[in-house]
Amino acid sequence: MYGQFTVVFYNFLKFNLAGSAVYGAHPWHWYLTQGVPAILGTHAIFIAVAFLKHRDYPRQFLGVAIATLLFFSMIAHKEFRFIQHLMPICMIWAGLGLHWISRHIERSSLYTIIMLNSLVNILVAFYIGFFHQRGTISVVHDLSSSVKSGDSVVFLTPCHATPYHSHIHAAEVDLRFLDCSPDMTGQENYEHEEKQFYRDPNSWWNKFRSERKVAAQSSEFVVAFEENLPRLHEMLKDSGYRVSRKYFFAHLLVDDKLTSHLLLYKKHFRIRRI
């Protein structure tokens, strides 16, 4: 199948341990300083109580959690979802911590703690669900009702930052996003398309436009984050692209390629562009 002797599991470990940085690298302590605190939220307080006060917390799970965090910390690319499977274990500890608290304070105080914890988590869930990083979904939702056959959409955003065919189903619409596929050929000094773009956005765009064909009587939409690419936005406006809509993205940013707002540009071509 592969044309040579291949150990698939070895290649899997090799890429994920050494090559995953192509999707972005984080410091070794990221899970301890950001990942775990973010997914636990206020429950971290109850877990701390369990460790400090509850003598009978299940220590056998502690080794599993530590081993998991150590293993994933060795991988350059880190995401919250990689450690989500630790939540059931953590909730056992949180429950034990809350149980200890319930035995050492008055019932009215316990109810107050439970209500405050619930309220904070409801508010956080509401914000994350309806506002945080909403712009990348909203822009594709609007595009799904705006594009028509022959139109094109170019996403000048980090790869996989927006939904794609899950929202846009119109026939014969040319969709294009920055590719960040890893090097599978062993090319020296390989640099995927997303890195090429962010290294020099204007040069990449000029080369891209010179090689691109656009149908007559069609529209081209361009999606890009606003604040971190000022020269690119000036060039788009000078080339006849007009801002169709501005979208809020996030207050808390986790990457320098992401900004608080997202812009949707539109340009109509009356003659065929070759």
C-alpha cells in the first residue's frame, strides 16, 4: 500500500510529537497555566479543597491525570479539547471537595456557594455560546444566503478558523482558504500557505490575484480579520473591494492572528478577470 516498509503507529507518534507545531506551538507549561484552569473554571476551588482537606479522595486517578498532562505537554501543539476527557475525573474530586465544605459550614452558606457557582458557570456558558468567537460563524451564515452560482469566497484567516461547506451549499461557488497542510514529502524548509500569507500578506495576495480567474457578472467576497493586517486592508479597498459588513469576534484573544473584529469585503466583476 505504501510502497515501502511502514509502521503506521510510529509515523503517527513521530508527527504528533515532533511535527504538530505546524498547526501552532505552545510552551510546555500551557496546560498547567492555561488549559486546566480554563476547562475547570470555578470547580478548581472545590478540587483544591478535596486535595487539601478530604483524606479519602481517589488517589488512583491522580496518576492518570498527571500522566495525561505530562504526555500532552510534550506535544508542541496544544488545545483545550485534548484534555477534555479529564473532566469526569476532575468532577469526582470537585464533588468530594464540595462534600467536605458541606460538612463544615452552615446549610444557608452552602446554598449560597452552590448558587454563586451555578450563576458564574451559566453566565460564562452564555457568553461563550452566544458571543465569544461568534464572528467566524456569523460571516459564513450570512454568506450562505448572499453567494450565488459563479461567485467566489476567499478566507484570509487562519486555516480552519471558519466553517465551510457545512454552511455554504450553493452550487458552483468557488471557496478558497489558506492551506496549512503539513509537509508529507520531506521538503527542506517547508512553509505552508498560511505561514507564507502572514509573512507577507500583500505579496501573497498580489500573486494569488494574478493567477486567479473570476467569472464575468460575478462577485468575490473576502473574509479577513481587521486589526492585524492594515496594509492588506488598504490594498483591498484600493482594488475596489468594499466592506460589506463588520463582525465582532472576541474580547479575549488566544492568538496574534486573531483580532476582535472580522471584515467581509465584496467586489463585483462585470467582465471576466483572467
